[in-house]
Amino acid sequence: MKWTDDRSDNVDDRRGSGGGGAIVGGGLGTIIIAAIVFFLGGDPSAILSSGVSSPQRTEQRQLTQEELNTKEFIRMLTKENEETWTQVFGQNGMQYRPARVVLFERNTDSGCGTAQSAMGPFYCPADQTVYMDMSFFSELQQRFGAKVTEFTVAYVLAHEMGHHVQNLLGTLDKTNEARRSGRYSEEQLNRISVATELQADFYAGVWARITGDREKSFIEPGDLESAVNAAEAVGDDNIQKRSQGYVNQESFTHGSSEQRKEWFMKGYNTGDIRQGDTFSQLTR
């Protein structure tokens, strides 16, 4: 993918700040949970506040040149998300409020509790912030078979920004109310969760299309394939096969590999935010 010249000021890099530390009380159980809740989005406070870890201070260190380059890359992607969603919201008579992005290592504080590397990237609606430990991408490649490229990172960030869009549109309020209401079975709540995640994939596709149309040569040959490969790698069926050896479709919370690919590509092919109603199709 081609880097653009714009940078966002809404990126907070906490790596090397002394805020990280060893995970305490986590262990294998935390890793298993993490395998299930990759791309958590929505409201991760129940897991983040569960007390499976606590931050411990370490000495500050200087960031490497590679880490500094990563920060600039995330600043560029964040700016491109801001410009695209400001454009989309404006075209639909709404005003977009940018999300913040926090880069961290091991753990850090968030509005939803303690953020941990084991959780993977997530969006916290309480503080309207995306949290990312870049070590996730090594896990994505080593444990789930994705070929990681720059556009893989772009897709992951765009997916989490999709949850921010859902938050601004009131979608997350409705899904969280459904969880709290007690009116739905576990299977029904899982379908609601799948619809929420697939819609975030759809929004990631919309972002890729509109950004590519605005920034010529931004998307290069092979980039879409990288995004699709990542979407397929974190499908519930792929994660379940790798973590437990079998697939239980009723327990899906994020969608199958095929569904995640389908909705990302639908977003990209249409470029129309109005075509992303995953809920009417998946929660009947």
C-alpha cells in the first residue's frame, strides 16, 4: 500500500513509557479466552475488568526506529480513517467525531478496564478509543495462519474504527441493551454479536473503497487479498479448528471465515454505508 502524507494527532503511543508489565494471574486461561475474543470490538469491559491481570510498572525505554516508523504508519492510517468517515457522515447529514488510537505493550489503562496484549486489538466505547498492541500481528501470523502485510494492519484498524462508527450511530447501545435485557437466549445473543462484527468488517471495506478512490494508488495489487486473508484467519470456524479441533457454529460470535470475507468485500464493492444491514439478515 502507498503511504499518504497526512498524519493524525489522535494517536497516543504508550510503548516504552514504563506502563507495561508482566501479566499477573493470566496464564493459559487468558490465552484461551483471547483466542475466542480476537477482534472483540463492542464492549470488552466484562473481560478487561475481570481481574485476570494487573499492570506493573517497568523502566522506561527509548523506542526503536522500527517502532517510531510504526507510529507514523498508524498516524497515517488514523488520518485516512478520519477523512473518509468525515466525508461519509457529511454526505449523510451527520457529523463525525474522530476516535483516538492507543498503541501499547503488554497492558495499559483503558476506559473499559485494563487493556492486555492477550486481548488483541479492541474498541472501547466508554472512551471512544481503539487499543492496539502490535505484537498481535505476530500472533495472527504464527497462530492463525494469516500473511501479515501493511494492509493487514490497515484492515484491523479499519475494523475497529468500524466499531467506532457503530458507536456514533447508536448501534452499540442497542446491542448492549439486548445483552442486558435478559430477553434473548445465548444463541440469539451470539447472532447479534456476529452481526455486529460483520458490520464492522463491512465498514472496513467501505473505508478501503472510499479511501482508495480519494487517494490514488493507496491500495496496491495484493492489498485486498491481504485484508481478505486476515478476515478469513480470524473467522470463528478457523479459530475453533485451531484452538479446539472442531467447529460449533452455534457458539460463533464473530462470523465464519467466509462471512467475514463476504461482508468486507461487500463494503468494498458497494462503498455505500447504507448497504451494511447485517442485523436483519442474521438475527431473524
